[in-house]
Amino acid sequence: MGDKYIDAMKIDSDITENYYLKSIKQKTEQQKFIENILLGKINTFPKIIADVACGGGGAIYHISKIFPHSSYIAIDLNDDAIKFAMKHLSGLLNENIKYINDSIYNMKSLKDNYCDLVLCLQTISWLDDPHKALLELIRICKKKGNIVVSGLFNIDYDVDIYSKVFDLTRNSKHIGLNYNTLSIKTIYGWLKNIVSDIEIMPMPINIELAKNTRGLGTHTIKIKAEQFHNIQVSGGILMNWGMLIIKK
């Protein structure tokens, strides 16, 4: 994600570790949505699956139940995340997991066209250079392979929103973090000539998430339009969660 983001995660190590642990112990609504997408969109068995910016390994933990015979690559710039993943994924899939401490912008240890499926979850909207990151995800994916990216996407308007947040409730309050929303127009402009298909799907949430902090932390607010539905916010920021599916 970037040195500042990693610095913040290390300063707030207790919050980070609790988040990693929760992602393994409890399957989120987003994780369920991702799994449904994978089952519906991917018709062939992916031999090699990379989870880029893997955090504590929660996605691999759950997705390995769907693809138990795949080989996995866990990649993260945060060495603490890699250590956590190694500890909590130990014994899973007969150790058929490779761990790499590397940047999303330059995964030098992976060859071109190497992975059948590339995941990058809850990361793209927090990067300094999302365009460069997407190109690197595409580079390591095989021809006709799939890249699945979750993030904040502006589906209804051709507007990109770039913002910085300072969470005053955390020890890392002096570090400004990206909270960016990318438009479909921008994504298509970046990628339309280098991949075979691009799709962005909104990720609605059907359950209520309680507000338990005055800082960052996603919760829901129920609004009434034609019918009741929930919107997601974090620290007062609208969280337009979506799923970007790229076919190379």
C-alpha cells in the first residue's frame, strides 16, 4: 500500500492484529460475496491463486475451502502481516502456500503470466498509485485468467474522489491515509485496451453493522427509498464497495 500505511498498521498493531484475526474467525459479508462471484464466474480450476496485499491471510483461509487443490501465494508489503499469515495458515493445504514480502507495485519474484487467479481485496482504494498496481496485478495473471479486486468504486457518476483521512482515535493519528473512490470511467480508460473484459459490480450489504467507534470502522445506516436498505460508512465516509472483475 505504501510506507505510511504500513507505518500506521505497525503503530496500531493491536487494532491490526485483531482485524486480521477476525477475518479468519468470521467470514464477512464481503467474503461471502466474493466467494459467490468466484463460483459463478470461474469455470476452470485455478492451479495458482495469488492474494496480493493478503493481510493476515483471511481470504486464503476461506477460499481454500472452495479450491482445496490450488497452490496459493500470499503477498504483502507488511512483514508483520506475512508472519501472522504464516502462523495462522500453518498446516492448511499441506503447506501448499508460498509467502512473499513484496510491494504490489513491483512483485519481482513473480514472472509474467504466472497465476490463474489474482485477488486483491480492500486495498486498491488506499494506494497512492492504483493504476500502477492494477497493471502489476494484470502482469502476473495468465492469459484468460481472472483478477478480482474489491474497493470503493463510483458506479453512478463519472467522478473520482481522492481524499486523506486522519483517524484522531488512533495512535497513528498523525499519518494521513488514502480513502479513494475510483469511477468506472477511469478504470475503463486505464484497462480497456490491455484486457479482454472488465466488469464492476456493486456489493450491497443485507445486514446491519453496529457503530462501535468514533474513528474509522465500517458500520451501516438504514435509509428508506423504495424499500429499506443499508449504506456503509466509515468515519463519516460513504463506502461505495464494489467488485472489479478483470478477464485478461
